[in-house]
Amino acid sequence: MSDSTDIDPTVTAELTRLRESIDNIDAAVVHMLAERFKCTQQVGVLKARHQLPPADPARESRQIARLRELAESAKLDPAFAEKLLNFIIAEVIRHHETIADGAR
Ligand SMILES: C=C(O[C@@H]1C=C(C(=O)O)C=C[C@H]1O)C(=O)O
């Protein structure tokens, strides 16, 4: 069995370089998601104020179609992109329901 002391130093250096980029990308994703949630919270307040429903399935369909196209041109699995967007949207709708409940 090999342990970390047997690894070729050039392999370790390459792994470290790649992991530094992965960490930077993860940080960017967190910051972008935080900005997205700031916007969606404002949408939630606007909807609650004007008695609009938390979810907008027609808007979601357009977003999914657009994201699937973007994913294809970026060589990212469109099914994965759709699942990710649906996961995020489900959380946003939950937030909107909470905001609407608080406004009642
Ligand atoms: C943010 C909105 O509310 C919901 C959340 C969406 C999203 O996270 O992109 C899209 C549609 C809605 O179901 C919106 O209506 O724009």
C-alpha cells in the first residue's frame, strides 16, 4: 500500500496546483450564489408585497431551456445543469414561501 510519502514530488506539485484552482473556483461559486440569493430575496419581498405566487413555472422553463443550451456549448452535461438549477430554485421558492408567510 502506498502512503503520501511515496508520491512523486512532481505529481504532488501538480495535484496542489489543480487543487488551488479548484478552491478558487469553489470560492467564486459561493460568492456568485450569495449574490444570486441577494437578488432572489428581493424578488421574494416584491412578490409577497404584491401577493404574487412564490414559484413561476413558466419563467423556470425558460431558464432551464436557456441553461441547457449554455451547458451544451460549454461541454457541460445539460442534465446536470438542469438538476443544479432546479436544486437552487427549490431553495429560492422555500425562501419566498417563508417571506410570504411572514407578510401574512
Ligand atoms: C426568482 C424568482 O422566483 C422563483 C425562483 C426562480 C429562480 O431562482 O431563478 C425562478 C422562478 C421562480 O419560481 C422569479 O420569479 O424570478
